[in-house]
Amino acid sequence: MLRRFIAVSLLAISSVSLADNLDINLSNSAAQFKYSLPSGIAGKSELFASFMYNDVNSQLGEAGLMVLNEEGSVPGLSLGIGAKAVVASLKRVAASRKVTTGIALGAQVRFEVPADRRFAFVGEYHYAPKIISFGDADHYAQGAVRAEYAISALTQAYVGYRTTKVFLMNNQPDGVLDNGAHVGVRLSF
């Protein structure tokens, strides 16, 4: 009886842990760490939280939900929509550190090459307009494109370009958290 309980427990734990992802990516001036897991809310949805910091000691925290849907008429194409809460602590944009928050709405397009599903191209964009940006933020915008390669079923490497900015009010300089190429790896466990 004890053996069956342990076996069932290990199977349950392993099935849950295979769904979690850890994403680490680096650019010349920023590092981002992202943790995500399936939510089961709708379709292929995932909950995520991430933290980014850059070389001038600005930081960005995010938490949100992305819902993906595979397009049946185009093999390998997935479309997604979502929302995330963002909190940015910006350095070097004013005499003192600026803290801004917002709710960003977003979209994602993912295309896996049908001939070889190990290759994929992803584009995503998140935007928080003035009405849902707080602190000294006028608005927030983040856009990224990347090319992915699945090294194994549990490991993906990618290269891409990302821009992450908080646009501030009253002619203050924009809070640029990242703007350039990055490389990363996503691990499933």
C-alpha cells in the first residue's frame, strides 16, 4: 500500500513539474528571469511572473496571464492575448528614483515551422495606455521578436530583439529598461 501511494505521488508531482518553465535571457545591458506555468483558465493559457534589471539599476516586475489558441487552418500558428501588471523602478531618469505601475494588454503570435517543429518564430507586444498607467508614467510599451530552436523536448534556446520602455510625463526622459538584441534559454521541468 505504501509503495502504491509513493508511486502515485511521484507521478502526480512529475506531471505537474513538467508543465513549469524557467526562462532566462540576457542582453548587453539587461537580464530577465521569467517563471511560467499552465493555468487551465482557458485553452493553452499560462500564468507568469518575471523580473528584469539593467546596468543602470532600473528594475521591472511583471505578473500576468497569456491565453494561446492554435489556428487550425494554418499548421504551426498560435495566436494569444493577455494582460499583465507591471511595476517599474527607474533610475537615472530624474533626481530621485521613479516608481511606476500599470496594467498592460498584449498579444502574441507564434509560428512553428511545419517541416521541422523544432524551429519557431515569436512576436509579442504589450501596451499600457495613460489611463491604466500610474505614478509618473504616461504609458508603457514592450515589444519583442525572437527565433527559437528546441534543443530537446525540455530545452529551447533563442535569439531576439526586445524593447522595453516606460514613457514618463512632464518632459522627463523615458525609462528604457532594455532596447536591443538578447539571447535566452527556456527550461521545462
